[in-house]
Amino acid sequence: MAELMSLEDAIERYVSDGDCVALEGFTHLIPFAAGQEIIRQGRRDLTLVRLTPDVLFDQMIGAGCASKLVFSWGGNPGVGSLHRFRDAIENGWPVPLEIDEHSHAGLTNRYVAGASGLPFAVLRGYAGTSLAQHSGTISTVTCPFTGEQLAAVRAVNPDVAVIHAQQADRDNNVGLWGITGVQKEAVLAARHAVVTVEEVVDELTLGVGGIVLPSWVVDAVCVVPKGAAPSYALGYYDRDNAFYEEWDGISREREGFAAYLDENVYRAPVRAVRET
């Protein structure tokens, strides 16, 4: 059953060097506070997994947390490249970064297989691409009923999944709504799950398309108001579009990036409160 704890304690307990860590959120509910706490605690040699790594993963890669990235698209949405990501790929700074690239459908199916307790998933995909030549997690399988050759992707089972949600109730059940991406699948596929939330409420009040993650699939619930900022949490705050534009300049050079981390991550107070 989930335990209510501080974000600092949750990351210390559930995220270790060398872990495979999924931090999911599809444009919405991106767990920035949790990712920055991983940076603050100096985790290293992580395999980071996310469908759409953007600014948060750029920060984590630039901080030296990651040795491998499993993803299906990477960039600063509406702006351009991720400069810390590029520096790691092109120059091995601050450490070399291995990549395992997929389509959105392919990586989603990897999560679904992991959540279902299956070793792989089958889909029609990757045709006309060379991704299978560069990944040990993409193969083919012949349908036993039709003889059709289909793509197969290995299940992904992260050591820990980290997501942000709008609410948890007093029993530590979690509610999220809006664009939910693959948060549910990531949590169910992972060995442990840490969820930051905007608030604890007496009763979950889900919006359209709402999802409930019962307490028994979550390990830690952490109350972190604005824990998804500068991304957005539907019903709580909007996306900070100006920050995403500013990030292009902040991250372009190593010195500017290091100064940002020093001021806004390492020296900043932990964005978490303990609910009593």
C-alpha cells in the first residue's frame, strides 16, 4: 500500500544508481519536481525512459544522471533541439549517452507488455524504418493464424516509475485526468512507483477521461504543489510557454546550463511538503 512521504524521502528510498527510471507525462503532468530531486540527490548511471523527453530529461542528462535513454521522440516542443541531449550524444558530455529509439506506438506497447506480465508485445509498426537495426528490443514475429510478419517489442519493466497527478485521497489512491499519456501503464509495469500530487483531498473528483491508480499499485505519494511546472496540470495551472523558449538559450552552452542548475536546482528549496 502507498505511503505518504516527502519527495526527498521517496527518491532516496526508491531511486538508486544504475536503475531504470520512467518519468512519464505527455506534454501534461510532467514530473519536474521529482526529476529535479533526482538531480539534487546526485543519482548516476540511470536508464531514463519516456515517450517524449523534453526539457526535464535535458536537465537530467546535462546533470550527468543518465547513461542511457529509451524514448520515441526528443526535443523542446515548439522551440527546437535539446542542447544537453545533443552534447551528450555528439561529445559525450558530461557522460556518453546510449540511446534506444522507438516509435510512440512501439514504446507504448513495451509498457503495455510490461504491465501485462508479458515478455513482449506485437504491433504493426516500424515498416520502412531502420530502427530495428539499431535496437536490441525490436524484432519480428510470425502470426500463427495468418502467417503475417509483425513487429515485436520487448517488454519494459522499470525499476521505478515516477509520475505527477492532480490528487490523492486520504487512502493514497491517486486520481489524474486530462492528457494522461502512458502514466498508468508505466506505473503498472514498474517494480516501484512514486507519485507526486497537487493536493490530498477527502474524495477524488476526476475530470474527463480520469484515471484512478489504487493505493496498492503505488509505493509513495508526495504532496508537491506545482510539481509539474513548467509543464501544466489541467485544472490547476497552465503551461509556462515562455520558460520553454528561454530554455533554448539557458541550455545552449555548458556554462549557462551549469549556472541554471546551481541556482534553480542545487540551491533551491525542495519542492515538497509533508501532508499531516
